[in-house]
Amino acid sequence: MDPARSAVRLTVREAIHTLSSCEDGGRVLSTLGSLRRYLSGAENPALPGEQEEFARVHFSALLRCLVGRLSPGWLGLLPDGQVEELWASFFLEGPADQAFLVLMESIEGAAGPSFRLMKMAQLLARFLSAGRMAVVMEGQCRQVTEPASPLLQETLLAKVVGLPDCLGNRLQRENLDAFFPQNYFPLLGEEMMRALQAVVDSLRGGWDCSVSFLSQVLGKACVRGRQKEMLGVLVPRLTALTQGSCLWQRVCWRLVERVPDRAVEALLTGLVEVAAGPEVLSRLLGNLVMKNKKAQFVMTRKLLFLQYQYSTPMLQSLLGYLATDSQRRPLLVQALKGLLETWGSCSAVRHAPLAQQRYVSKAVLICLALLGEAELQDSRDELLTSLMAGVKSRLDSSLPVVRRLGMIVAEVASARLHPEGPPLKFQYEEDELSREMLALAAPWPAADSPLEASPVVTPEAAETPGRGSVDGGVPQALPEGSGSDLDSDDELVPYDMSGDQELKKSKAPTYVRDCVEALTSSEDWERWEAALRALEALVIRNPAAAREVSVELAKVLLHLEEKTSVEGFEGLRQRALVAVVVTDPAPVAEYLTSQFYALNFSLRQRMDILDVLTLAAQELSRPGRAPKAPQCDPRGPAPPPGSAVAPAWRAVVEERIRNKTRRFSQGSARRGRDAGANQFSSVAGYFFFPLIQHFDRPLVTFDLLGEDQLVLGRLAHTLGALMYLAVNTTVAVTMGKALLEFVWTLRFHSDAYVRRGLLSAVSSVLLSVPAERLLADLPDELLETRSWLAGECQAPSCMGEAGGWRLVQWPSGHGALQRPQDRHIPPVCARNGPWWGGGDSAVLESLWGGPAGGPKRRCPDVGDGVFVLENSVSSVRSQEPCRRHVTSPDSPTNLDKLSSLHPLPHPSPVFSLKSLLEHT
């Protein structure tokens, strides 16, 4: 045996025996001092062979002995903490990997909270703050010729990454700040940067090194969800170092290439989120996607198709990385093909969340902006096929956002894929989303583009180039002889032209027949416009004359096209049609409902029919309905200045009496409107039954059960509104039975908008049909509705983004109805209904199998019911159950509040599905 090795072994054995049994402070101090010469950096160091033998064989045993002797009495053998400092120096100056493992082993092996546990934790905190973790990782990087055992590296890797969890479990409430994950992992990132710097220095000195251990540490930390802390420190430093050094780029590429496959996704996701642009990402990753199949799958498939929670800048960095190198650009073309194929899938349009559809649409536009003309032309046929399929599927969607996405992507993609053809243009409202999408489609300028150095010209400067100004806002001097003093108009006072009227050659017609003639055969466009603007007022003022030509007038208005640019054309046509239907309900409603299922009508015309029928039914069912005053045309003649409208003499007299009367007490001055006959009750069947009769019969150009699901959803909402407006009528029971059969037929429709309309229809039936009639005439339909509602309650389509119950609502592009967070929505029932053992409780027992002899509950007041639109709440009063053919101001047919809450002509009661399940 080597004498040097024998001497080291004998010395260490005697020292361990002395330290284990001796209680003399001086002897302990001298023993520790004699062993300290075997550490590197000592004052009188031992021979290199002896130091190597000590570190390789005896150091761990010595540290375990020191940990075993740790106690308050042993550390206090000498004053001023001399023993403790010398004891800690072995952990802070000896081989870092062995010291770290012994520290973790002693902390994990502690039985519970104790002096030894806290001392070891404090020593581990000093170990980290002294930068010893960098020495641990650096030592693993330099073991190339004699690599460490895989078991040792795996143990060391688990201890390094799992340190916060281990210390948190052992120390509990006594945990130190240095061991919190938000503090430890940034420190670990700093230590990794020091280890990488040592690796680069060794490579420059000609020494071989490996970064495999660093890659494993980085990957394991990312898998644990600590990408933000680690990469937040590494990426900025590596970005600066790789900008001017090829060696640093090679080290960084090898660092990410050696990450285990199970950690590739977590690492790449974090890098794409943190990296500041595609150039930085390219320097950090290199051609990783060409070398690693898992990285290629993550970058070109998973981050684009399977995940969609990332921001737009991250998406630009990801696709820009694929475009910055010629070897990676084929992957960008392949990604565009997959994106357009997914974007054009009919199943994806129906079932994918809106957020994912927006994400995929943005990715398509970014790819189109990054690819060149030649690359697009090579795959033009395939891309155009996917594009056309997607445009058709999206334009057929019932959601406005999906249709707008289809229009924007179709415009940009057609211009890029088929530049020689006519441009494709759609009409859609500009909003924040459309502006963002169009900005993504703009070509990316080069880094050295002259556009960056060109001055920005403001619109004001572009419009007035001759009137520039210098710094400070001082106007530039004009050349002599310009005559600025003579030509200036700044001191002239403008005329008041607010009362001016547009002079027209044609007068407005004074008879309904004249309007019909002008709208059908007139070539004078001013007369045509005047007739359209005056038609509503003429129909309301002359109902007898309007009834003579009501069907003919409805036909003219239904087929009327905007031949000139008339302001508010759609509103004028719709109001005129509503006035015609209200004036002569039965024949006009019969004609419109027959045309709804006729050939050669567009979807827009069919939806116009539904809107007109709903508005007319609402007007007919309005309590105390008086002839409606026509809406004033904003462009109509104004009263001459100086003329005042004389008030009625009765109002003047009452005002004088009220001002001169002395009252000691006064009750409420509010006076309810008088009740009147419900004019909709006698004609409800003409509105309702023809619409529900032929919905299952497809036509050549119209198939409600096929592609025209948007119209089917509008039809379901319209039928629910008509059912709701027919409350307290004799035909309500028959209508409710037919509507429940309609709902039962379509209960499993694939479109969420249609199912929402069906839920609204069920709500209208339960509100409009009396409870006793529901039980007597519709028991089977109630049981079927119960089973369907229970299934819809558990369906994902009924859950909102926050997991709350989605409300039954009418389609609206202006706001979303949401259930109030802290407000219970009670059932809608008769205020004076037979709740105690009567119809309402019997309905509940029939629907949900409640015990007949169970505890009775009082029906909550319907006044507690709420309508919610953008956090606005308004109460809706209930109906009087015993009035037939009569409506009152308290009747639900008074839809003034509903129409004020909703911009579309489909009033509806709004209930949560949970409320229906609990109380219906």
C-alpha cells in the first residue's frame, strides 16, 4: 500500500476517534486544525496526493462525524465561536459536492425540530450564499475523462432541484427565506451562469468540458414549473453573451440539445415566452428543431395546435424563429399548411373554443406575412383548398366573431395566395380584434430597413404642407408678396347654418297607394326615398287605406333593395313592415310566414321576416296600446325658428292648480296605465303555427336541419318570444305543446346557439302556460323536458368561462348576459298562484319527483328575478294568472324593460339553467 495513503488514513481515523470522544476544547481545536491542512487553500497544505486521497475517501466520513458531534455544549467548548467557525470551514472549503450531499442527508435525517436541524439549515444557507452551488455544478461539468457514477449524478440532481421542497417539509414554519422557491431558483440560475462561464473559460484554455449536468438541472427545474425564475435570469445574460461570441452560441446550443426529452416542452415553452424576439430565440436554440424530433413536434405542432393560451408576441417569436434560417423555413410552410387545414375544418369551427380559433387565425396571418411569394406559390393549390373550405364553414357559423375571423383571414390570405386576381373584400365592423389581426398581416420590415430611419409624417403635416412650423410652435415665415394679410379669412364670422334644409325636387307622398307606386315603378330616386321615409307614418295615420293594400305593400317591402345610398335604409324598411303587420295582422302575418319557407329567398330576408314578426307581436301585445307615433326622420323638415308648440290647455290649467294648492300630506302621484285588450291574442296562431309547421322539410336553397343553423337558432328564439307574448291567451296551451315537441326534436343539436334558443323556448313555455294546464294537458312533455334539462345542466356548453351557469339569452353582439355572482335567481311563478298544495308545487313534484306530503315552500316573489346585461340589474314584475285575453301594465307582455336591455328585436325572459332545474 502507498505510504502516503496509509498516513492519511491513520491520521483521519485518529482524528475521528478524538472528535467523537474528547470534551477538551483545545484538543478538539488542534485536531481540526491538523485536518484542515488536507483542504485546498490551507496555509500549510499537504501534498497533492494526500489531498486527493483525503477528498476521495475520507472527507464524507469526517463530515458525518462533525454533524454527529453538533450540539450546543460541544460548540461552546471554546469562547468566541472558535470551534463553530473551524467546524463550518470544512463544509464551506472542502469538496462542494460531498459537503452538499452530507448537509442534505443530515437535514433529511433529523427526527424533528432541533438545534442540530436549525444549525445545518443555517450552514446550508451560508453554503448557497458563498457560491458553492456553482462549484458543485462546475465539478460535474469537468468530469469528462473520469465521469461520476450515474447514481451519484442522479442523487445530486434530485437534491439540487428538490432543495426548496425538502427544506420546506423539514423546517415548516421555521423555513428560511433563502429556501423559498421564488428566491432559490433565481439563485440557482445565477450559479448556473457562473458554471457556464467556467466552462467557457476552460474551453478557451484547451480543457474539455461537458454541460450535460447543467442541461439536466435546467430541464428538471422547468418540468417542476420554474421556467420563469430560471430563464428570467439565464435568458437576458445569454442574450447579451451570445450576441458577439460564437463560442457562447455553441455552448448555449449544446446546453439545450442535452436537455432530456421529457423536459424539452417545458424548456421551449419558457424560452419562447421569455426571449425578446425571433433573433434572440435563434441565437439561443440554433437549429434544434432540425436535430431533435421532440423539439420539432413541440415548436411546429403542440404550441400551435394543442395549446392556445400564449400571447401574440410569443406567437410571433415562435414563427419568426422558424423563418430566420433557410433550413427551418420548410417547417414554416408545413406549419402554415397544418394551420390552414385546422382553420378550415368544419368540426374545429363548431367545437373549438373561440380563444383557440383566434389563436390559430393569428398564427395563419403571421405565417402569411413571413413567407415569400415563391414559397407560397409552390403550395398555392393546397392552401387555397383549405382556405375556401374554412371560409365556407366560418361564414355559415352562427357566431359573429367566428364569421369576422373568416372574413379577415380570407381577405389577407386571398391577397397573398392569389395576388393577380381581384381582391376579396367583406363588410365587417372594425374593432380591436380586427385591427390587431390586420396589423399581424403586415409584412415584417428588415432590421436595417430604411423605413426605420424615415421620419414619421403626421396627418396634419401631410394635409397642410405649406403651413409648417418650427420648434416651439412658431409659424414659418411666408415669402414676400404672398399677400397673407389680404387673403386671410380668420377674422370672418361664419354664418349659422344649423337650421338649413336640403332642397328636394320631389314632395313626399300623401297616400299609401302613392308610396306603393313610387317604390315599385318610380325612376325618380328622390321620390323613391321620400316615399320610403313617409311610409311608416302614412300606414299608422291611415289604417283603413293600408289594409286595402297590406299584403301587396308587405311584398314590396320584403323584396325592396337599396338602390341608392339611403341613410338608415334597413331601419326604415323594418319599421314600415312592422307598421303594416300591426295594422293588418292576420293576412300579412300569413303571407310573411308562408314566404319564410318559400324558394328564392336569401337568409337575410328570412331573418328579417322573423325580426318583423317578433316586433309586430310585441307591439300588438303592449298593454294599453295606442297608435304609435312614427319616429321622426332626422332629415325631415324642422319647425321654423321662433315658433313654439302650444301646450294643451288642460295641462296648463292643472299645472296652475297644482302650484296654487296647499297640501299637508300627499300620497304617491304615480298612476298606473289602464288595462286593455291584448290584440295579439286573436292572431297569435297566424304568427306561430306556420313558422313551426315545416321546419323539418328541406328545400333546394334552404335547409334548417342542415347548413342553415343560424336561421334555425333565430327561429327557436322567435318562437320562444311569440310564446312569451301569448301569455294569458286561450291558444297558449296549444302553442306550448307544439313548442315543447319542437324542442324535443332538436334537443341534441350540435350548435350551441340553437340549444340556447331551445332553452329560451322552454323558459317561455313555463312562464306563459298556467301551472294547472301544464299538469293537465302536458304531463308527458314536462317529464321529457325534465330529463333533457338535467342532461343540459351537466353539458360543457352550459358552463361559462368561470364555471358558472350560463343564462338563457337572445343573440347579441353588444354584450354577454352573465349570471350575477352574489345574487340568487328564483323561479318565475304566479304571484298569487296556488303554491300551497296547488298547481305550482304539483308541477315541481311532477317534474322532479318531490314528495307529495313533504314540507311546503312559499313561492318567492317574482320581483326578485333579475335581468343582467353588463352588470346592470333591473327587476321584472310577474303576471296576474287569472286574467284571460287581458293584459295589464304588470303583465310580462310589457316588454319595455326587456327591449331597453337588449338591442335586438327578440325580447325574452332570462333565466339561469340552474334556476330552471331547481324550481321549475
